Amino acid sequence: AESVILLWMSGGPSQIDSWDVKPNRPSVNRGPFAAISTKLPGVQICEHLPKQAAMLDKFTLIRSVDARGSSHNPNRVFQTGHLGSDTADAKYPAIGSVVAKMHGPNHPAMPPYAAAVASPRKHLAFAGYLGKQYDPFIAEQATSLPIYDINGIDTGKMTGASLFQLPEGLTFDRLSERRTLMKDFDVLRSGIDQGGSLVAMNAYQSQALDMVLGGQAQAAFDLSREPAKNRERYGQHLWFQQALLARRLVEAGVTFVTIGMNHSGGASWANHGEHPSCPY
């Protein structure tokens, strides 16, 4: 089964510091670093990316993206393909939502589209007119990840993974009984549901219960089950833990995972004025 992990890096390294160093341009508009050859004949990238250079035959560099009309949240434009304001962008479905509708999950016990973001939801594209049932499943409610403050500093706290924590006295049998009762009530309410909210709620509830009652999702979201050696290789930083989670999710059957590698308050990959090649 094929899957996609989208690493959305708010800001991001300048292209002339990474994959488009423009070695033949004058110093005023080329990168400050040298270019090195790659495994893809005729393509050069920054000297500080030797590992990527060694495997560039497995990459595709897209240099034709047009982001005119976007704002400080261009991820919505790139994820939806629609140029417009933030309000307009929110009406159009993210590519992950399209995948969720047209393809579905690679395993029935997993959500088709999941996201782990460390910033306000404005950095994440949703399902728009496809319906709320194709919105991303927010991973923080099912796993433990580091919590960073507004400046991107680790607080030492972790998200609670509350989805899999049943309240005291609530058993799996009682959950199943409640599910049956909710279906009976939904039959009565379905005739007055005009906005599709009930359909979306049913999808969310069914998905959540399947994840709670089954072991596939719990195992995938539980990072403690990853071998210690692998966890050390990824590192303890939030972004690295998100990447580890994304890999585990696609292995378990999630089709599309978006990782929002940014923080509240603007602490992100953007380095305005902090680097000679980014004189903001």
C-alpha cells in the first residue's frame, strides 16, 4: 500500500541554501554555499546536504510552484491547489482529504488522513466542501508528544493521549452498548441534519470507537513501543518525534500524514534576518 508523509515546515530554509543554490549566478542572488554533484546526473544541491545528494535519484525536485495570492499560511494554498485568501482557501479540500475520500485508509482500523501539528490549526488544511468526515484526525489526542511554549521551548510536559484513556468505571462492553444506543438516536435526528454535521459526527465517533476498541491504532500511536535504539536515532525534539509518529502511522495503515513542523507564536523554520541569505 502506498502512503504519503507531508512535512509542512512553516518558513523553511531558503531554496538557495538547499536544493537550488544557483552556482552560476552572480553573488548578489546566489547561495552563499558551494554546490555539489548528486546521484541524479546534471543536478547539484547545497554542499551541506551530502546525504540527500547521495540519494537524489529517489527524489523529485519541483521548481514550478506558484504561490501568488497566498498569505502567511501558504500551506493551505499548496495543500488545496487554490489561490485565494485564508477564508477562501478553507473552503477547498486538502489533498489529504481528497485521498481520504477517494482512497480511504490502507487499514480499516486506522484513519485515512492524520495530522500532528504544534501550532494553531490555521497551519493545517481541512476537508472544506468534501465534509467534516474527511478532516484530518488530530494525532495529539491519541499519542504523547512534547509540548513546546510559544517560543518553541520544550516545557517538559507531554500531550496526554486521552483518546485511549477510558474514564474510571467505563468498560469496553459499556462503550459498545453506548454505540448501539447512539445509532438508535441518530436515526431519529437524521431527518433534520441539514449541514452534514451528523454524518461527520457519526464518522468521527465510529472511527474513534474502532481505534479505542482495537489494538492496531493503539500500538501505532504508542511511541514507547518503538525500540529504544530507533527512538534515539530520531531524537527527542518535537519535530523528530512527529516524524517517528508519522512513520509508525503509515506502517500501520494511515494513507496520508501531515506534520506541522512549527510552533505557536511564529517560532518555526522561518529565520527572518538570522541568516545572511535571508535578509528580511
